Amino acid sequence: MSRVMVSEHIPDLDLITYYAEKRQSPFSAVSPWTKIAILFILVVLITVTRNLALLFITYAMVLGCYWYAGLPVKKLFHWYTIPMIFVISLVGIMIWSEPGIPLFTLPLQILPLTLTDQGFILIVTLVIKALISITYSIFFLMTTRYEYLSGVISRIFPSPLDQIFLMAYRFLFLTLAMTGQILKAFRSRGGGVIASMKNQWRLFAEIFGLVFIRSFEQAERVNKAMLARGFKGTYSTNVTIPAPGFLGYGVIITMAIFVFVIAIHSNNLW
């Protein structure tokens, strides 16, 4: 756990990096190209299908791989909190307009809202899709060394997008560390995050403004330090990325064919 972790509901980047660099699992030796190809295939799968049974099976398989890799499942469930709040807040309006069998009605004076079975299925479907993408993304980050990750990014994205992506990823560490330090100082002076939010919105606005100001200042100091060490504007990587083996190619091709069939018959998979 990071010494400056902001909340247990926010992914701990230091912990993710520790697992990626220090811990060995059966998936650590798998080629990064295989894992990123599977990530792309999973994104296509959850985009083209709304079949709940298939989505639940996919989620169970991804979660099983996460557990088999020896990664912290309890923390993963904590990390689900903010993405789930985001998904539910976006779908919260859509579910009331879905046709179907009414389940219950909110008797509002202006416009009564009715939740149907199709609205309930919609929110469950979108939540499962979000869980699949979140779980596999964290699994990918926690089983792939950073030098391989940076190598894959530099080969996939054109310049300067690859540099922006890599720098933004490292900048997250600065922002979260700065946030943790400020909140720790706030708690040490008797402040409580939940209790104080109700009455001190201006204070918290100042805290988050201070976080970004100081983070940018820190980023500027990091940039000057990099320039002093010979940085020329390009973060180059010369690492050799392991290619997918015979089994890796087999898994990629099999999953791609399966998703292609699902995409063709997606209208029949409800």
C-alpha cells in the first residue's frame, strides 16, 4: 500500500507497480502483445453483445484470471466503487425511459418515474460491461512490467502521442501523492473528509485547486530535472518485447473468431 494513498477506493498506483515489477505469476511471462490483443478483443465483445449470460461468464473468467494471478481481490472490489458510481450516475436517467414490465414507480409530482424490467436489465448489463473492462485493465497493468508497457505504447501510438501517454501515466503518481499529502495534513489538523464535506465545500475546492497547482509545479521541476539529465523530448525504449508464442497466437485467433461470430449474430443474443 502506498504511504500517501488517498483512499482505498482509488487504485493504488504504487501497489499496481509493485505487483507488476516484483511479483511473479503465471501471467507475468505471457507476452504483452497477447494481453493487449485480448484487451482489444474484450472491448469489442462487450461493445457488440448485450447477452447477460455471456457477459457474466466473461466477467467470471476475467475475475478468475485475476485471482489465479495472486492479485489482491479485496482491493479490487474497493477499486470498483468510483467507476460504479460513475456508470450508475450516467445510466440513472436512461433506465426510466425503457419500455417493459413495470417493477416500481416513483410517485413524483411533476413526472412519475417507472422502472421496468428492461431498465433494470440495462443497468445490470452496463455495470457488468464496466466490471469486465476495469478488471482486465487492472489485471493487465499488474502483470506487465513497466518497461514492456512503455515499449508497447511507443510501438502502437505515433509520436508525440506515445510521449504524452507515458508522461501522463507518470504524472498521475505526482498528483495522487500530492493529494495524499494534503489530505493527510488536513486530517492531522482535525478535519474529516466526509463530515467536513457537508459544511466546507469552499475548503475542499481550495484543497483540490491547491493539489493541481502544486502538482504542476512538481511536474515542472521534474521536467527541468529531465532536461538537466539530457532529455531531448523523446522517451525512447530499447527493450525487446516477448512475442506471442504458439499458444498465445492460438488464444488470440480463437477469441477473435468467437467475437466475430458473436458480432454477426448479436441481434439474436439477447
